Amino acid sequence: MFFPKLFTFCHPPGRLPAGPAPAPLPARSPPPPAPRPPARKLFPVSPSKCQTPSAMLPAMKAEPRSSSPARAPRAPRRRPVKPGPVKRRALGRMKKILGLLQDGKYPNCATVAAELEISARTVARDLDCMRDDLELPIEYDKQRHGYYLTAPVAGLPIVPVSSRELFAVCVAHKALEHYRGTALEKPLELAFKRFADRLDDDERFTLQSLDEVLSLRPFAPEDADLKLFEQVTGALTDRLALRFHYRKPGQRHAEPRRVHPYHLFEFSHRWYLLAHDLQRRALRTFVLGRMRDVVVTRDKFQIPPGFNPRQHFAASLGIMSGQGDYHVVIEMDPWLTDILRGRRWHPSQQIKEFPDGRSQLRLRLSGLEEIEQYILSWGAHATVLAPPELRQRLLSTTRELARRYTHPAPAPA
């Protein structure tokens, strides 16, 4: 007598297997049920999902009869890449609950359920998520029989982002890998984790998938001193002068410096401080890794109006800004043209390509030190046509290199 209930569980509504109708039941001793043909399975149901008749008897006896047929068990779905509607609905409910809390109405599960036309159990789950997962200051008032906020809350700390924004965040996270092993690794990873924890499950799954297929390979990163970073950034934000000892490349002893810090920036995996040197009365660029015995003074200062770090470095190829005005012209062979095609070296650059594959790169720079290093790395694939000062610098450098490599190399120490 329980087999029709069993088939209703294993098959979708309205698709029971055909068979003869059961015989009328006598008043006292009902006959055994008529045999039925084997059921034609419309949905593949594993034994773990569909119980045997004997195992289902107790549960069916306890169940109240319902006029609506039971649904067939759903197959497990794969997690979607984009946020699903259920997640969005939960976010919408939490926003409405937060609005009630911000209005000071002391809502409880019953009043919220009636207003949003949902179950009280759903409201309880949302409140638990808002308090435990989102860390909102929600407490329950026993006298008013409702929930309230113990501190002001501006909004839900959830970050709804698009797939393009998730990709950009993942690339930014990978770009921070050259600080792995330094003092900055832990705070950076902690900040990224806090951001990821504010995503819903589907967005976090997408971010994890992108993290597995993207990577960046930093070259020769410099160790970072977290305490030094805190001192410099504190002086920058509070507009306080710095005092430290600094050693230039090639110098054996450090010199005392007193500066007004203007700007902190990173270039080629190295951190630099652009500051006004009080003794030299000019802007100077300092490598953070060469600064020692840093002291944040109490002397306040003001950055000159109109100062713009981008404009300061606009005429340089990297971080070295000079006082000159050089029109650089470099001819590149077809191989180097293919390698460098599409790269943006400088705002002033102009590239002209020729039918035979060669090209000419034109730049307008304030100094020649950095472009000289790039040209040397290109070897015989590049030829400087102008200015004469750059050609002379390269000639002197290559002559010295030829002298060093003409003679036999000394034995390694």
C-alpha cells in the first residue's frame, strides 16, 4: 500500500508508471496489493538518493498527506561562474533588513518575515550572516523584543563586482607577488583576504579560478622594510619633515639628510621617495633601501601649490629627471622592431616603420642615463642616430667593455 508513495518520490509529478488499478478494499482484511509492472525510470536516481520501501516506511507514516505530488530529486548542479539569482535575492533581503535596523524599529524575525513575505527561518539565517559573517554590530533587545545596531553602519560590507573587475583585482593581486618573502607580504595578503571575504560565494569561486590561471614573474625584487614604510607614509600624510642618513651608489659612508617628503612611488620593483632636500634646496629622489636611521620630526611643512609628480617625471624615461632637452632618434632592425612593437616607452615617442622591416624610434628626454642602459641591452640590434652626446656616451662605454673582454678573464676569487 505504500508503493504509490514510493514511485511519487522517485519519479516526477504526473509521470507515475502505468499499471492496473488496485482492487477495492474489504472492510476488515485488506488483500495484498496487486503486482505492478517494473517502473520505467524517467530520471536516473542513484540508490543513495532513493531509499528502499522498507527504509521509507517510518518516514512515510509520519508524513501528513499532501494533495500536491512530491518532486523528483534534483541532480547536483555545478557552481556557476556568475553570481546566481539566489545570492542576489539574499543580498537584497539583507539590505532591507539593514534599513529596518537603521530606522531604529527593533525588528524581529516575525515582523521582518511578514513585511518581506518570507519565512522567519530565512530571516534568522540572514541575521546570522549579517552578524557573524559580515561582522555587523547587531544585538537583540529582550525588552523591546527586536534587533538593533550597537554602532552606526553605512551599508553592507559586501563588494558586488563584475567579471571584468574581478579579473583586474586578480591581476593586481598577482602584481604584488614580487613582495613575497618581504615584510610587506603579510599585510598585503591580509588586505586581499579581507576583500575576498566580502565577496559572495560565486564571486569568490570566480576569483579563485582566475588566480589559478594567472601569474606574473617579478625580476630581482627589493626587500622592503615595513617599519620604514610606516614612517615614510606617516610623514607624507601628516606633512612632517624626515631626518635620515643616505648613501649614494659608490659611496662608502652615508651622509645626513633632512627633507620634506612629497611623493612615494615604485619603479622597476624598487621604492623611491621624491622629496625636497633642505640643504641642497632642490628636489631629490631617494631609494628607500638606502635610507638609514630614519626619524620623523615634528616640523610641519606644506607642499608647494601646483606640484605634480607626473609632470616632474614627464620628460624622463624612468625616475631620473635632468635639465637637458634631447631629441633622441634610434634605428632598430627588423628583429628588434618585432620585439618592441606595441610597447609604450614615453608620452613623446614616435615610431616610423619602413617597408624592409626597420623602424625609427623618436623620443624627447631631459636626460640620457636611462635610455643609454636600454640601448646597451639591445646590443647590435639598435643604432643611435641622434643626439651626438648619446652616441659619445655609448662609444665610451663600448670601448671600455671591449677593453675588459679583450684580455683573459682573471681567476674568480
